[in-house]
Amino acid sequence: MRLLLIEDEIEMARALSVVLVQQHYVVDHMSTVEDAREAIKSRVHDAIILDRHLPDGDGLAFLREMRGAGNTTPVIVLTARNAPTDRVLGLNDGADDYLGKPFLTDELVARLRAIVRRSDHHESRTITEGNIVLDLEHKEARIGDTLINLPRREMLVLEMLMRRSGRTVLRRALEEAVYGYDDEIQSNALDSHVSRLRKKLADSGADVEIHSIRGLGYLFKAS
Ligand code: CA
């Protein structure tokens, strides 16, 4: 799942990113309203964490603008101001939830899960292809009762391939699903993730295949 984190306090953003990445989210971090505006145009996010006080504007004004343009991505607003009137303002402006600083990162993660679960973006919490069941909420892949142990990026690759089973998935689309804006992508990294994933699936007895489509990407098929 992909998150947009809009927060200008660099230390705070860095610490949050670390926790969110551990929770298997892909994080795009932006520090200004201007960059956030570009980010929502170029990528689809499952949820947005929005700081109120940004160097070039008020997070709530950005939220109103987004909602006005029909963007329904769930948003959780962060702010040092946590007076009840501020919360009401934020919720009226289209926030799905509101969290006052300082907060526990565990609470943020729990609230994020809740707003994503409530949103229309993820109506189904599991994907099944062949004998593989992918539990999107708990980030687990299983065959029967056996858990397939996959690190974050292999899990993201598997999710993308399963969502588009039977169709060629372009390398670029996979890279976008797996890496945040600021991540450096080595040219063969994606192939390494795919080949490790392929081996683990085969070793676990998965009845699926991941075909390489030369020059294009990959094709996932239940066999
Ligand atoms: Ca701020």
C-alpha cells in the first residue's frame, strides 16, 4: 500500500517513514503543499498523512482543494493544535481522522489501517490466485496453512502481480508500486525481487507462474 506523507519537519518525517516502511507501506514524502499537489496528480495513494502547518500553506486548505477536485483518498490530519474546535474544522474540511501532536506512532498506524479499511479503495481485504491467498491487511501470503515468508518488497511485487493476474505488468508499474519517490532503484533490483519471489513460491508449492516478458515486464498466471 502506498502512502503520501506531507510533513515539513524532517526529523519527524524520517522517523514516521521508518515506522511506516516497517509496516510494509510504500511512503512518498513531500514537505510542501506545492510538492503534495504534484504528488497526488502523478500517483494514486491509499491514504494521506497531512500536517497542518506547512511552509507554503495550511494543510486544511490543501485538503479542501483536493476534495473540491473530487479526490477521495482517505486523509489523516496531524497537528500540534488539538483543540476540539480544530478537530471539528479538520473533519468539516474532509479529513477522515485527526491526530494531535505529539502522538504514538502505534496509534497513527492503527488509525491509518482503520481509515483505509473504511474507504472504498480497498473493498476486499484478501486476493486469491491459484492456491495463494494474500491477506492485505496483515501483509501475509499463505498457501493453505503455510505462511510464505516474504520481505516487504517481494510482498509488494506479489500483490501487484496478483492484482493484475493474467496480464503483463510493465516493469515501470512494478517499480512504482515497490519504491517511494526518494528510493534509489538499482537497475537489476526488481529482477532480483522477482526471482527470489518466484523461488519461494515454487518452494512453497504454489501453483502459479511468473513469466518474464522480455523488454516489458512480468506476467503472473495461476497454472
Ligand atoms: Ca509543520
